[in-house]
Amino acid sequence: MSSVDKKHLLTSKQMAEFAVNGFLKLDEIVPQELNEAAYKEQREFQGNGSTYWNESSIIREIFELPQVKGAIQSFVGQYPIYDHSFMHIVRAKHLKGQFYHADSVIDTRPFGFDIQAFYFSHDAPDEMGPTLVLPGSHLRKVSNGSIARYKNIVGQKRMVSKAGSIGFLHHGIWHCAQPNHTDDTRYVFKLRLRPGQEQRSLFNTDDYNSPEVRDVFKKAYHPWCGDEARVNQIQTAKFWRYLCGDDKVDTSFEGVLTRMGQ
């Protein structure tokens, strides 16, 4: 993948929000004419969901847009490796939801991650059941469906989206599809990419230690963590060090990493 102009890379604030929450949704970044073409194609597509990426020139054109490539480069670098993709379809009035899961087995990498891009070609309002995610769960490494016994967790969030929006999810985030209560079929295309290089300093790091960025970490709180909220925050601070490429920057609770000589 060719490099993009620095202006298309994610900002430090955007990457900090990803570090804290495990996902980042970029709203309406795909032009409407491409959304309409993709939506029409998806409605007419008769193939298997796993072959859509190879059979559609429109979807590949969308992922070649500089603003999309810039986000991908910020997460997994200039040389991402294709893992898999799938066109997910939830039919109208399909009222059975998916169980909570993470899209991988327990990962051996301390902080490295795959990125999963969820592209919405059409509006996906709350009643259509867009993907449900649990912010802050990405660093709790679990084995796929081992969390299926959980149904509703405080702080969970549906990725309600307008056409042309793309949600970028850490591969370890807990998520599940939701029931579609509308009369329209819901489509979302998922592309998973593995990093082709170390994932350090890939975004626009100009202000990675600024007050604005530090404020993102100060306000980071996920109620489902309960008594382990501070432990989760410290783990997030370690993740931020990895992403920034600076092993001394400290956004941890009360600067505990520095105080403990880490």
C-alpha cells in the first residue's frame, strides 16, 4: 500500500480514543456516490460473503481512498497483510442477536493487534441493530466465545452509523451483532488486516503528549470494570506507550508507571 500524505493519518487525539476504547468510528468519510454504488451492489450480490472483497471493484475503491488508507496506515502500517473479509448481512425482522465474542483466540502479542474495519454503505440506526461493542474490553484477552454467557454489560455501545462511516475495531474487542427490527436488510462489510511492521509511531504523533491527549486518558472510565477500573487504565497507558513509540510517556493513573520505575 502506498504511503499517504500526513494530513490523512489519524491525529494523536483520535489514536488516544482508540487506545482507551478499542475502537474508533470515522463518520461519513466515504463519498455518497460510492456508498450508493456499494449499497446497490450489496443488495444484488449473490455470492458468498467471504468472496465479496475479491469480486467487488467498488469496495476496493473505497478502501483506496486516502482518508481510509490513512486510518489503516495509522493502525497497521504501510504494508498491511490481508487476513480475511466478510460481507455480513442481517435480514429484515431478524430478531435473534449474536452472542458476545472476540474475533480471535488468546493472542501471544503483548500489545500488537490486527485491525478490523466495519464499513456501512447505508444508514444503520439503532433499531437496525448495528454492531454492539464493549468499550475498553480490547485488552482483556479472551478466547473467542468464552464470554458468550454475558448478554448486556453496562457501558456497551451500538455503532449507530450514517452511510459512509467506517468503524475501526481492535481485534480483541468484545462485540456482537444485534437484532434488526426494521423492514430493511442491514449490510456491513468487514475487512481484517494484520500489521506488516511494528505498530509504533504510525499515526500523526506531533502532539501525542499534549494536554488535550492527556485529557482523553484522565476521563477514561469504563463502568463495567468495577474495582479493576484503575488496573484497566494502567494497561491502557502501557498500550499508549507502545503506540507512541515512547516508553517514557506516562498517562497512567497518578503516574504510577513512573513512580514504580517502569
